[in-house]
Amino acid sequence: MPRLTLPPTVITHDSEPLHQHRRLAILRRVLNDDSLPLRARVAAALVLLYAQPVSRIVRLTIDDEITFTVLLGDPPSPLPQPVADLMRAYIQSRQHLPYASSRSSQWLFSGRQPGQPMDPVSLQVHLREIGVPPRLGRASAIRQLILQAPAPVIAKALGYHDKTATRLVTEAGGTSSRYAPGDHSQ
């Protein structure tokens, strides 16, 4: 068989993360607009507040949302009051879903197939339909978070790798990339 050569994959970063004011405006609308689907609102809040990729959000289970915290990393991340209310309403609304498999599923975002989570691409479509750009919103959220606290702290709390968070600090122009993790009491 002849040798096959594939062109290299080119990853472009042609669009900048959302400006902080734009991200917060989208988040405010998601939290307050009851006309938007509840599932998409909850997912959007997780993207815009906690910089979580959609592929990870669909893997969350009901058990990951415990008493107004969400297990994204260690320690669990607290859910602020408007998001906690939204999450509670969403979990209660799952009892009225049209698919019996969804009602009994442990997935926070259950799919149509019994025992399977929602397809990440489907959730991305839902987010775009309500005006939330998942990739740009996530990039904006992580950049803002790592500029507010040391990268290793954010990485651990949100389940990111330390090197990824440190690289993002450098890209964002932050100074906490020189933070030394560990016990500083000595």
C-alpha cells in the first residue's frame, strides 16, 4: 500500500477571549433570563464562572454537586447563591424530563442513551443558541481567575494541570507565575 502523508493540523487562536465586561454581561443574562432553557443556563454558568470545558461538564454527576459546591478539583468549588439556586432548580426539573433514562441517570447532563452523559457537541450547540460562546467564555474565565489568585491554587481548585495554569498566567501577563507552591509558614 502506498505511504499516506497527512497535512499537519493547524490550531489557530484567531479570536481573543471575551472581555471581562462582556463575559459578566452574558453571565448576568444567563442567571436572570428565565426564558432560556435551564440546562443551558446551568452549563453556561459552569463555563463562565469556573472555566470548565463542555467535555468535562457533561461528565459531572449528581454526586459531584454536593451542598452548594461542585467537585471540579480539590477542594470543591463553592457555588455562589444565584448559581446554587439555578443548580437546585435544574436538578429538581430533571424529574420532568421526557426520557425515563434521564430521570434515573446520575449524570448531571444526561444524554438520550440510557446511562450515557449528554454529547458535548450537543451541549455546545445549546450554549451557542443562547448566545454563550463556550470556548471564548471559558478562556476569558480562566484568564480572569488566574490573574486574581496564584496559578497553582486555581489549577488545583478547578482541576487544571499546574503547567497549563502557569502558561496561561504568562500569556495573560500576570505576575503570579513565580508563585512557589507549598508550605510558606517557615
